Amino acid sequence: MTQPEDLQEQYVTRQIRAAQAGEYPEHKDIDEAENGSMVNDMEDLIQLGEDMEAMQPNREDKKDGLLPDPGQ
């Protein structure tokens, strides 16, 4: 059985390899970014949606033996 730590390591490794291959969103210039906002435009919103889709819900984290982040 795969341990939660192994799954996390695999996920991080995939992200690193994708970034090394040039597959990552471009950052906004500091003059263009809107501080205090989760997204600055539709492109950011789409990327945030993709990132959130890749995250497991708390019940899945608990099932895998992980503790979810505390409420903010």
C-alpha cells in the first residue's frame, strides 16, 4: 500500500519535472499584479482552478492519514 508521504513525494516530483520542462504559468510583473487578490485576470483564475482541482478534499486527506490544513 502506498503511504501518504509517498504520494506527496510523487506529486512534488511531477511538479518539479514539469517546471524543468518549462510547463509552468508565467508570473506577472510586479507592476501588473494586484496584491491582495487571489487572481489578477482570467488566466490566473483558470490556473487557480486547475491547481484546486488537483488538491484532495479534507476527507481524502484524513482517509490517507494526513491532517487537513486548519480553517483560515
